[in-house]
Amino acid sequence: MQNSSHSPTRHGLTAHAVILATLVTLPSPATAREPCPVEGPKPEVYGNTWIHVDDRTSLRLVPSHVLLIVDGREKSFMAVQQPDNGPTETIVEVTPGKYFVLGPVRSYLITLTEGDDGIEMVAPVELPVRYYEECSFVDRVFWGICMEKPTEYSPALGAVVSSGFDTKGSQGTVLFRDDSIGTPLELEDGTPVIYRRDDQAGNALVVTIEDWDGYVITKNGTLTCRDYLEHHPELETFPPRTDP
């Protein structure tokens, strides 16, 4: 099972808290203005199709279902199908009792509860769909030309992350840690941000929707990429740094 963690920043940096509020619709720029740390390694959870809940209990992914296994025997199973009937890819624990099945298109929340007959699996909840580009009702329903964007797992944020455009055309990032409908990610001043990746130091990199400024979310707060890199000159950046 996975435990989320954050990498600390150097003492003395001015930190800004990240809060959560309502997303707004804003244009979609192309790239960050300032260099930011490069992407870190892909979390090791990707490709895990088996997760141990305790000494007696496990969850296992098969091509279109998740199995609850108790004492080595299959107790129950639930469907976690993809639109094209392709296989799901990963199962990860984010908070105790909450497990996310990540697929190439659709993802699901699995909840385990303690019932009269021991541990039981609640029916999977499909996470809301998000798209790479703004997609109208006509595009979705009549033309079917909207490409769905898969969710990701961010150890830095300790959450499953859904970024892109929702069905109402709003762009942003929503975090999933439990059975809530998701928590929009914003800066303390209410600015919506988009999750890009976890960096090489184990922090989350985000950009603003309005002007694509880059920020680094650390354990101690949020800083601009420029401020963060002033204290971490050893980190590789993208675009490459041009400082003398």
C-alpha cells in the first residue's frame, strides 16, 4: 500500500497556502513563462494490479473487474470497465479504505467497509470525466469527437488527480482522496491551477490557467518556480535555464 509524502523545502522561504474553491472558465495557454523543475520518475504504483489490504485481505485487478480476496478466496467482484473494453491498469490506496482503480480512460473509487460478514466492497464510483480540450454537448453526444483525459496519481499531493476540461467547459484540476465529488485546486487568492507533474524532488508542479505561470507545491507551501529554483539551483529545468 502506498503512503503519500512530500519533500521539504529549505527553511526561510516565503510560503503561500493552497486552498480549494470553485473553478472558473479561462482560456488555455500553451506553456509556462518561467522554467520549472523537470518531471520526476513515474510513481512506482503504476502497473500494480494487486494490493494487500491486510494479512487476510487483498484487492486484485483483472481485465474488467476488481476482485475482493479474503483468505486466498474470491469473496466478491465489481466491474470497472473501460469504454473500449480495454484493461484497467493500476490500483492504488490514497486514504485508508479508499482505493482508486486507474484506467487509460476511466477511473473508479473502490471503498471497503466492515459488514456483518467481514470486509465488504462497496460498488465502484466512476470518477467524473474530463477532456483534453473544451467539448460541447453536441461534440460529445452527436459527434463523439471528445478525447477523455485519464486521471493520474500524484504522491506529492497524496491524491488522484483529474486535470482538463469538465462537461461544462471549465478548465482546472480536481483532487480525489475519498468519496467526495472531488476538490478543485487553487492558490490562496482563488486562482485556479492545473497540475502538470510531480518534479524530480517530489513536489507537485502546477500552472495558472490565466497566464500559465508556474508554481511548485511543497510540503511547506507554494512558491513560484523562479523563487523555488533560486534555492535549488541543482535541479534540472524545463525549458532549460538560460541564466548566466
